[in-house]
Amino acid sequence: MTRPLALLAAFLSILGACAGPSVPAGPEASAFEVQPPPVWTAEGVRVATFNGEFLFDGAGGEGEATFAWKGDPAAARAHRDAVAAVVRSLDADLVLIPETEDLATLQMLVDESLADLGYEAVLVDGRDSFTGQDVGLLSRLPVEAAGRTDERAPVGVSDQLYGVSKNLWARVTMPDGTPVTVVGVHFLARPDDVERRDRRNAQAEVIRQFVAAEVAEGRQVIALGDFNDFDDAALDRRSSIPITDVLATVKRVGPGPEDDLVNVLGDVPQAERFTSFYDRNADGQFDDGEFSAIDHVLLSPALYRRVVDVRYVHAHDPREVSDHFPIVVTLSE
């Protein structure tokens, strides 16, 4: 660079410094920023769901799907540590973790990083042989019984039946004696895929029937997890419209609307309503249309009336820990 050009560059640099920090050029530049970890002030029972994105042990026998730490125990441990750091920040009494490999791996997560938090690890082996994923639960409330439903429902107008390969239920009691059934789910992926629409609707009907049976027994219900679908009754950040009836079906418990489960999604501003990052153009950047809400927490009306706080926690980089974000709901005791 010649000396005149160097002087000009120096002058422009000083001028830029005097003008203050640069302003992002467009909405994509500020589509997402990692927020500080949550600070909890509300007292009560905290319930959370957080997809662990292949929370596996890296020791082999890990299904047919591909992920960066597959077959690599050291890398899998690093991933577990990162997930555990998020779980610790939630300080929740019940934490559902879809995409957990098995009970041994979930217990490993507790023993390695969360042993001081008093969690019981609960997982019932599912039927997803392709990914090898299951739905795990960490609970500080005593778990009285746990299981899964293997019921199946019709797929559209065909003779085919379909079930929920990844699900879990656990019965607990709130501190005031209220009996609660926690129903954790991970439904079929790709919410915009028309070919999967009827199968996901069938999964929703299976869970609706199970929830209805628990309610009929006098239990309150928390249905939560990765539904892989949108709720058109409370639009997410990008106003996603479902092609299915999944959320409407699961919420429809009894004969009238007064029995319907309530999605806490509507309790936060629309700009905060996202639980998943999907890098559609694979550019490694955050674009505004790449954030949506496919994870949900649905509550029986009596539990919903006890809600004192709802957080959609966006305190980690979804490219580095999990491509999902936690939802945390605090219920009065």
C-alpha cells in the first residue's frame, strides 16, 4: 500500500471509531443472539423439556443415523457435559430429555455431571431401531410408576396402524398431594412433510387416548417433549402453520373445551416462541426463518392455573450444544 492510501485508510478507520459500533445490515445479522443463563426467582415445582440431540455414549450400537460423536466416547462425553451444563442451569424438578440413547446413558449424565441435584433417571426402552433414540426423564419428585404406551391408531383412511416409538409416562405427586402423570413424547420428524402427516396424526391420537385415560382416573397431566409440529392456536416466531392436527388432537382430552390441555406457548411474546434451529440453507449462519417451536409443554387446566413462570430459554448456541432449546414452566406448589 502506498503512503497516501495508507493515510486515507487510517483516516477512515478513525472516522469509523468516532461513529461508534457498526449497525447490523439486515434482520439476518441479528436473527439470534445467545442470552445469559436464566435466573430463577419464582418459587414452585419447575418442569422442563430439552432435546439432548443424540445424548449417546459413543460406544457403538448407536443406530443408523449419523452424528458427529457417533462411535467416539470422548466426543460423546464432551457432548453430555455440554447438555448437562444446560440442564443444571434450568434447576428443574422434572426434565424430559428426548433423543437419549438408553437408561445407562441417562444415568451416566447424572453420575458425571449432576450427582448433587438429586435426580432419579427414568427411561423405558422404545421401538426406534433406526435412530436408537428414546425419551428420558430426570426427576427430583419420587416416581411412583413409569412405562410407555404401545397402542396404535389408524393412519388416515388406510388399514395401516401406527404408534409412538419414542414415548414415556411417569406418575408423580405434587407437594400438595395432587397426582400428576408426566407424558413425554418424541414424534416423527419433518413437520412439513406431507408423506408423514397421517402417521404423525396417528401418533397424536395414541397420546390423546392415553392422556384421556389418565384424566379419567383423576390425574392431572403434563404432556411435553418434541412434538415435531406447530400449534396454530399460538403461532411461533415465524408464524408456522401445521399441515396436521397434532397439537389440536393431543390437547383435546374430554368432551368439552374446558377439559383441553393448554399449551404454554401463548404465555410468552411471539418473538420468544422458538425451540428449534434448522439451518435450512446449511450455511452455518442464523437466518430469521430458521427458528420455530416444535417442542411443547401442555398442561391440564388445573395445572395451568398454577403457572407462575414460563421461560423459553435461549442461552446456548444451537450449533454447539443442541439444535433445540429448553422450555421451563414453574408451577405453584
